[in-house]
Amino acid sequence: MSKRPRTDSPLAEPSRLTVGEPHISLPQPQTAPRLNLHHLPIGVGVIILEELGLPKLLILCCVSRALCEWTRECLPQLMTLRCVETRGGDTIAEARLRECLERHRMTRVRRIELHVGTADLPAAAPFLGTLVFPLCTRLQHLDVHGCQGIREASINALAENCPLLQHLDVHGCVGVKDASLPAVAKGCPRLQELFADYCPGVTDVSIRAVAEGCPDLRRLGVGGCEGVTDASVRAVAERCPELRQLGVGGCEGVTDVSIRAVAEHCSHLQYLDIACCRRVTDMSVQVVAECCPDLRELDAFGCGEVTDASIQYLGELCPELQYLDVHGCRRVTCKSIRIVGEHCRKLRYLDVHDCVGVTDDAVQELGKHCAKLQHLCVRESKFVTDASIRIVAEKCPELRHLDVLNCEGVTDVSIRAVGSHSAWLQYLDVGSCGGVTDASVRIIGECCRQMLHLDVHGCRGVTDSSIQAVALYCPRLIYLCVQDCEAITDASLRLVGEGCPRLEYLDVKGCIAVTDNSVMIVGTHCCQLEYLDVAGCGGVTDESLRLIGRRCPLLKELNVSSCRNMTDASIQFVVDNCPLLDILLCHDTQGVTTPGFQRLNRIYVR
């Protein structure tokens, strides 16, 4: 049986209907059957609404009557409330949450998240304390990190009404103080996770109360709380033996005394953050290595008294180690890092920035044995060269972050290998590596298409050719620094503007061939721009600056120094239209006058 020619084929003959032939009606396209939302199981509806988040959830009720009815059927069964998408609509978010709880009696809620967009929730304290917590008595998880409106009354109401609470995150809530957290410790004895980092009113009083009232505590974060000292951390160690995570970074009152107690009493410890605890030394870190074999993460950034002695123990006794930050520990050398590389085969993150004794030998061991390495920072390491970086590139296919800033021995040889083998690379800083040129950066652009951050400042061999490749193949780029790459011109920056619409940071300082032509393209397409440095670009004038002011309302920092064609009018226009702008650098700009400066009192002008 012969097949009829397809009517959509270029070879098909047009159909001809002659008089007397019966009319043949072509089949009409079938419409999809209408979905009756009420036929969906309630459980499925609940999952959908929980994933949508509160703002979108409330919008559903305004779209149609059917959606409204279906939403209301599912709301009483909802167990998770999220409000994280809104920006600047905090009073609306509050009203929506109040409506949900009052009208639909959502007493089954177990989890509430109010953060990111609700950071300035001004009336959070009253309605959380008087409405949410009395209704949500089964609440187990509360995340309000960064919500500046949270006050003592809300936390006290939480303690009175939510005895099943297990997770509390008040990170950055400056209104949370010693007057309220002890009540949580008393009223919520099942608490397992508490994150109160950067709450300046939290001191030993609160943490000691938590230690006494919450023996099941497993995760504690009090980084940046200057009032937390050895006294309370030691109490936690002695009363909470199941502790898995401890963050005390920036707590200057924490010393070897409490860290040693934690190691001796909490053998299951997996995460330890002692960043900038300058009185923590090798003595306690060595005890941690001996007593906590399951340790996975250690952040010792800025701990100058941590040396090879303890890091060597760590490498030999903690084979599960995945994260190690010894940035600024200048007495950590290749001796201990080499042992870490040999024994910690699961290592994913290593930062040895400013560890001047780290050499190729140690980095080669990492490359040979740590195949899962994703983050490597060896900036300022003058003894790290192509020899080791090439091995890391070839042996660590999951590499996502590489920082070799000011490593003079790193050239095109190793960066070409990185581009060829690290398809998932997202962050590359080769600033001041004079041996890096177009030859390797072009391969990075063509092969590393997930790139988010590229810094090639001071690499004078980088020209339009490679930056054009980056613009064409890396559409997700958000950070680009080509400072002092004098061969960069409008030709490549135009493509960056058109091809990288998510760009937030652009530094073309010292690129004297850059003019209004490309800066206006960037301003037109990159509306999320937050940082712009065009210092020394004499071809950038008022015209492009005005366009930046109109199109880039998120701008926070602007440098137009030595752009002599700028005037008071354009600077004022940018300030008026960019409410987030807080730093403006404009020295040696002839058209900007002293009276113009005086009108810009809202921001820091230099």
C-alpha cells in the first residue's frame, strides 16, 4: 500500500478538488483535556503549594475562582511556609502571611522560612508573636535569618508556644539578645540546631542556657558574637556530647581551653569554624585531630598560631576531611599540605592563600590523590608553577574554582590544560600572571561555558580575541575584570554587553581604548550591574554615564577617575537614579567641581 505524500513536505503536490468529488474534511487538532484540579490528591496539591512559596501562593487565589477554591482546600494541610522571593514588599508579605494563618487555620505548619527579601520586615515581631507561633504549635523549623524586625517578644512567644522546635536560625537578627534565647532553651528542649551568628546581643548567658536546656544540640553557630567566650563553649562541650558542628569564627574570647574541651567531649564533631580566633593554637587543633576522626571541615582562616605541627596531625588522623581553609596561616607549608594531599582523598576545598611556604610539591600531591577537588586557592604562592597546576587540571575533572593570583610561575601552559580538562570551571583568577595570554584564555572561554567569574587584570597578553570568546560562550558570566589590559577595546566589550546579560561586576580600569560605544551597550543589556570601574577610559563621557543611571538601578560602586569628559550633571543623574550607590570615585575629573561634590552628601565620594 503506497503512502500518501506529506502535505507539509516540499515534494508533496498540492491537493486538487474537482467538481463532483465528495468533500473530505481534514481532522481538526484535538485540544488537550481540561485538568480538574479537584481530582488531584490533596498531598500532591500541598507539595505544589509548598514549592511555590507564599507570595506566589497568594497570587493563585487572585487568578480564578477555581484556583482559589483549590488553594483553600490544600492550605489547611500545608506544612511549610516560605516567603523568600519578595524584595521591598515586606509589608505585603506580612499581610499575606497573616491572611493565610487567620483565614485558613494552618495549624499543621512545621516549617517557616522568612528571609532574603524579607530582611527588613518591620512588623515581624508583633504578628509572629501574637498570631503565628500561638497557631503553629507543631512548628519544628524556623528560619528568619537576616530579618531585622525580629525582637525579644517574638522569640519569647516562640519559646512559650512551640515546644517541638528543633531548628532555629536567627543569623544576623540584631534584635535577638540574651533576654530571649534562654527562654528558648527552657521552652524548646528538643532544639538540635541553633544559628545565632552575628547577633551582637548574644553572649555567654544565652549559650550557657542553651547548653543546660538542650542536651540534644548538634549544630551551633555563634560566629561574630563577641560576647561568647570559653565559659559557654566549654559548657556546650560538656553537656552536648552529640555536637556535630561548631562555628565560633570571630569570637576572640574563644581559646585553646574550650576548643580542647569540645574535642575531648564531642568525638562526633564534623565541622569546626575557628576563623580569626587568634588565641587558638596548634595545641587544641592537634587534640581535635586526635579525638575527632570524623572531622570533615576545618576553617582556621587567620589563625596565625596554627602551623604545620597540627595540620600534619589533621592529615594523618582525619581521612574524611573535605574542607580546609588555612588562609593567612603563614607557618603552614608544603610539609603539612603534602600529607593532607596524600591521606585526605575526599578533599574538595583547599585555601592556602598567603601560606608562603606552599610549593609545587604539595600541590602536585593534591592533584595526584584528591580527584574530587573542586576549589583550590593558592594566590600569592610564588613557588607554585605550571608543573603543579597542570597536574591538578588533568587529575581533578570536577574543578570549579581556581585562584592563582600573582603566581608568577603560572602561564598559558597550565591554564590551557585547565580549559581543556575542567568543563565545570566557574571561577578563574589569573590576575598579574604575566605569562597568561589569549592562547589560554580563549580556550577557557570556548570550553568552560559555566564560567561566572573571570579576572585577568594585569595580563597584558590578553586582547579582544580571547574576551570575545568568553562573551560568546559564557552567557552566565557575572564578574569580569580586565583592568590594565591595554589591548582591550570596544570590539570585545560590546560582545560582553550583548552576550552576558547577568553581568554584575565590570572593571576596565586602564583600558584606554574603551569608549562610550561599548559602555552604553553594557548599560543597555546588563541591568543587574552593581560595580563599574572605567577609570582612565578617556572615551567614556556623560552620554554613557546617563544611560548607566537610567538602566542600572542596582549600581553600588562607580569609579570614573581620570575620565575628563564627565560633568556634575551626569554624576548627579547617576546618584539620583541609583539609590544603592554608596561609593563614587572621581578624582582627576576636570568637569566635576567642588560644589558638585558638596551636593553628593548621601554617598562616599573620593
